[in-house]
Amino acid sequence: MVKIYFLTAFRSLLRNKSYSLLNIAGLALGITCSILLFLVIKYELSYDAFHSKAAHIYRLNSDTSYPDGIFRNTGTRFPIPALLRANGNLGLKTITQLNGEEGAQINIPADYNTAPKRFREEGAIAFAEPSFFDLFDFDKGTTDPRPALAEPGNVVLTQSIADKYFPDGQALGKTIKYNNILTLKVAAVIPDFPSNSDFPFVMLISYASYKNYTNLDLSNFNTLYSNQQLYVELPAGVSPEAKAAEISTFVNKNRKQDKSSVETLSLQPLNDIHFNADYGNFGERTISREMIWSMALIGIFLVLVACINFVNLATAQAVKRAKEVGVRKVLGSSKTQLMLQFLGETLLITLLATFLSVILTELALPYLNELLELKITFRILQDPVLLFFLSAEVLLVTLFAGLYPALILSRFQPIAALKSRMNTQQVAGLPIRQALVVLQFTICQVLIICTILVNNQMDYFRSKSLGFNKEAVVTVRLPNQAGQKIIPLRQEMLKSPAIRNVSFAASPPSANMTWGSNFAFDHASEDAPFSANMKYADEHYIKLYDIKLAAGRPYHNTDSAAVLINETMRRKLGVKTAADAIGKTISLNGGHLKATIIGVVEDFHQNPLHMPIDPSIMLPNPQTYGFLSAKIDMSRKQQALQQLEKVWNQAYPDDVFNYEFLDETIAQFYQDEARQDQLFKVFSFIAIFIGCLGLYGLVAFMAAQRTKEVGIRKVLGASIFNITVLFSKEFVKLVLIAFILAAPVAYYVMGKWLEDFTYRISIGYWPFILAGLATLFIALLTMSTKAIQAAVANPVTSLKTE
């Protein structure tokens, strides 16, 4: 029986090739998009889920409460791990501390076979303890790395990095120099860390080596460094909130807190780290759970749009199959058998579409990986979750797309069917078909409106003034402990006319890094109730970046203890005008540095536009300078870069010269939004394309059913335009209704999305009008092609049609 169902279904599809192709194409596109989005969602949700203790692992974060808000930090103060261990881990099963760094200068000393080599390593690196591998289930390979991490002077390399540094495969026992400070022995080589981890380290240095690397006082509670992180394992059944409160109480008893702020410790679950942008992670990439749900909804919507196509086309075609149903009923077919027959046809179409989708997914996945910078694989037979998803999707699509048409067709009365007394409005469920078209184009227009608004927000990011000039600026990260080479380095670089200015600072004006500090204002006995973002920079910084002064003057090398503040700082301090702030005092480092405000700069954005402008203090401090900025003549770019590299190699022969253009660096702040923009564009195009396939099919079947009517109208003098309007007006009305429904939905969705940005566009009416007009134009273009074809047909031929 099943064989007969499928054989009959196959013959039916061959008889109605255009109907079959439209449905297969629409379903294939929808299913392909759903598979791709499922793979992305599955990959994102898999981050660090492979650790056996994942449900019990937490990161200890530091949250500092000020009167005007909470400052969240992933860092743990240096003495806390030892303090907890001295007290039996305070009920924690396992604790491990990490100190992460982004990139490093790696030097391989010469030996009797090879010359010395230099590498600028861009991957993440961490100082780690042996307990790191007790807590996390990363593959240790054949050599246990824990003994190596217990001793100072050891480094553990991942396999790809070991092959990069030592192509002969003989890495063990070799020596590398880290940032020209630490000499490390390669004590172990382990497999690469998985790509779906927020710990993307390419090498691990024994934490015992860190005290020989940093000049920080590791016994001092005053330093809070976001990359100094502590991870703990909680016993089963222990409340993380209660344990965090217990740890906070214990730690605060052992340190002196500032009265202006209150620091509490919180425990963040490992399974939240990848999805929480408030804290971030070592991979410097997060995705919100809202975005995960958005992708899931888009996948569902695209499949839904394709299913609506199927329903509409199947019901519109029902009249053509009326006699077939009548004959089957006369020969004894039951309603159930007819439903199974038509569901079998739907299943066959869905299976063909799914097979095509698998091929399309294989072809599209490399481009998706490149766009999202992911490493997703597509192996159906080796992935039971994916296999289950595809099986469930085939079943649900078959039922959703096929059940209603099957029910309609199985209800035909055999006498009326055999006498050809059926018409499309009687059998096709016109109100339901109209509702489905409205739903279909509502989804399409919501996606188009969202695409336009996301694109507008991205344009806003690119065009908004940041309060400084980022154009034609090259930035170079300075080696650690650059020392007194900085000043002569500037003089040598400026000898080239292609280089207009050079400045040194702790960071560029806008950077994904902050250096916060408490301070006292105007001889106050207590610190101000908020912290300041310290912008350490030399006297050339203001001019190079064209930062405007609201009052006063910039500092010079001859100034003693002089600082600048920004307008946000001035307002938060309650100073009425910029001029009133000149001459006031700022006390830093617990009163050890007392400085005078000599100028107020206009606000500039130190952070991505997701975040507000911080109150800032600017002052020189050569010991903190980590970046060189060079303003260059872009018409002589290569000459400028060659001069920079030449001087760099003379000053730092052991360090690789590596530069970035600041405008490109700032653009990277918005990579996630740029990817969302691209995804919305692609899926909006696919949604409208699927919708247009359905419209084309509906108009085609309408034209076929109304062939004689068109012939009569032409004989009576109707023009091509009249005939086109006849076929189009019903669908134009439906598209307009869809727009009315889509507009408030898109407004609400994009309003929630834009809430994540401190600086954002306002939602005007033009994106909605543009989306509506674009959808209407595309729909009219689709409908008119078939309508015009029907209108230009010979009326004599049309009137002879049965």
C-alpha cells in the first residue's frame, strides 16, 4: 500500500512539473536556512558544554557598586586565591586562577641547526596553574601538562603552535622567550583547544612564572585586573548566591574597602560566560541569548513561509485534481486513504527538498563560517542531534504543509467533482489562503524592516563623530618595558615627511580597555563616588587626535602634576562650566599624587558606542605607555609604513613590527552587529524570494482557471493593463494588510534590540515606508510577469480552452 502511495505521488508530481518545482524550490530554500541556523545555534550553545563539571564551574567576578551604578569586572584581586586556599578553599572543591594575555612577542633562540626566529603571536595566552586541568576537561594528550605547570619557567604549547615554532617536530625541551622578559622551556605539547571554547589559548605558561614577569605587587589588594580570573567548582547542592556572599564577607574582612564604593564578589556560571556581554571572556566574543532566539525564530519563519507557499499552491491547484478525487471515491477510496495519498505526495516533495537542502547546506556552510568566523562542521550521519532535527523537520513540514490541502481534497463530493462543478473559491478555502498570504508577507516585511534598521544603525556607527580624528592613524603596540627608547624613537620617525605626528599612550582614545581609578576632588577628605577612566598619554596626544579643548590648555613636558579632565567628569563633579574646573585639584593613588586641572577636553568616546562616555582624567605617565600612534600622509602610506618599520627594527630588533589602522580597529568593535546585518540581508532576501515563488504560482494557477474570462474581456476591449490589474489587485490588498501588521511587530523588535546601545538611531517612519514599497514593488513585478503573459495570449485560443 505504501509503495502504491509513493508511486502515485511520484506520477502526480511528474504530471504537474511547475507546481512540483515551485514547492521543492521554496521548501529547499526554507529548510536550507533552517539547517544553517540550527548548526549555528547548536555550535553557540555547545561552548564549554563538553566539560564534565560544567554545571558546577563558576567564575568569581568583582562587582563594585557606586551611587550611580555598578562596575562589573571579571578580575579577582591577586591575594584572594591564596587567601581562600589558606582557609581550606572555603568549602570550594577546586579553585584555579588564570592570567590571560592577548598576543605576545615570541622569540626562538638560535641553535646549531637553525637561525633565531621571531613571531608576533596573536592568539590568547594564559598563565595557568596545574589545577586548570583538574577543573576543565581539555585534552591533555599523551603528556600530562600538570607537572609542567607546577614549576616556574615552563610553558605548555598546543600542537599547532608547536608545529609553527618548531617545524621539525622536536618542541619538547626547546626554549622560547616570551615578550623578551621570560625565558621558558617547552615542557609539554597538548592538542589544540576546541574552537567552541571561551578559553582559546594557544599556550599555557606556569602561573609560578608570573611573579617574574610582572612588576605588580601580587600581595596588594588595590590592583583589580580583568584578565586575572579565578574559577571554582562548587559542591553539588550549594547555592552560588549564598557561597558568593560568604566569600565576599570573608574577603572583605581581610582587606580595606574604599568608603566611596562597595565591592562584592559574584559567581557566574560557566554556561553563562559565552552569552553575557556585561562581563565578556578570554575569547572576546559573546552572543546574547536574545540573538540565539532571534536566529531560531528566523529559521522557523523561513520554513513557515515555504510551508505557506505549499498550502496555497496545493489548494489553488485543487480544482485540477477534482476529477481524480471523484474517480478515486467512486472506486471506493475512503477519506483516510485519500488523505494519506496526498500526505504521501507532500512527504515525497519534502524529502526531495530536504535532499536538495543537504547539498545546498554543504555548499553554503563555508561562506557562513567565513561570515561569522566560526568552525562549524556538517556531518549528518555522525551527528545524532542533527539527524533527529532533520527527521523531525521533515515530519513537521509534511504535516503542516500537507494536512490542510489533504483535508480539503479528501472532502470533495464525487458527483460535483466529476461534473466539474468545483471552482477555486469553493475548494481552496479563499479566506484561509488569503490569511496565509498575509502571514507570509508579514514575516517578509518584518525581516526587511529589521534589515533596514540594523543597516542604519551600522551606518550610524560608521559615521558618528567620536570626538577625535581616527583617520590616517597607525597604531603599534609597544614592547613590554619599552623604557627610555620611546623619546628618541619619536624623533627618528618624524624625520620622514610622510609621518606628520607621533604620540605615545597607554591606549588609543577609543579602545576595548579601561584603566579605572578612584580619586579625590578639590581637597576632599574622601574619594569621589565614582571612578575615573585614566587616559595616560604624552603631550602630543591631544594634537595628533585633534581632541578639542573646552577650556584651559594641554599639558607639556615642563608641567609638573598637571591633568586634563573631560566634560563628563566636569558634569559629574557638579562643576558648572569648564572654566570653573581650571585650577581645581585631583588627588590620585590614595593621595600620593596631587595634580592640578589645567584643561577640560570635549567628550570623546573611549569605548564602543554600546557604552556611555566615561568620566576621564588625562595625564602623562611614560611607565604605562603601551601604544605608539602615528599620523601619516595617506598619499604616501607605503613610505610612512617603511619608515615606521625601519625605526622600529633599529630600536627593537627582537620584536616583530605589527601595525593596525585605528579606523579599522574601531570598526572591529561592531563585528557582531555587522554579522547580524549581513545575516538579516541574506535571510530577508530569501524570505521575499520564497514569498514571490508562491505569488507567481498562485497567479499562474489563477490565470489558468480564468483563461476564458480573460479571452472574453479582451474581446470586449480590455487592455493588457486592465488584465494585469485584475490579477494583481487581490494580492496588492493582501500585501498592504501584511504591511499594517508587520510595522508594529518590527517596531517592537527593533526597539528592544536598540536598547542595547547607548548611542543609537531613532526609529523613524522612512524605513517602514521603504520596506512596504520595496515589498509591494517586488510582489507586483512577480505577479505582473505572469499576468501580462495571460493578457497577451490570443483570445481565440483562450475561448477554445476547456
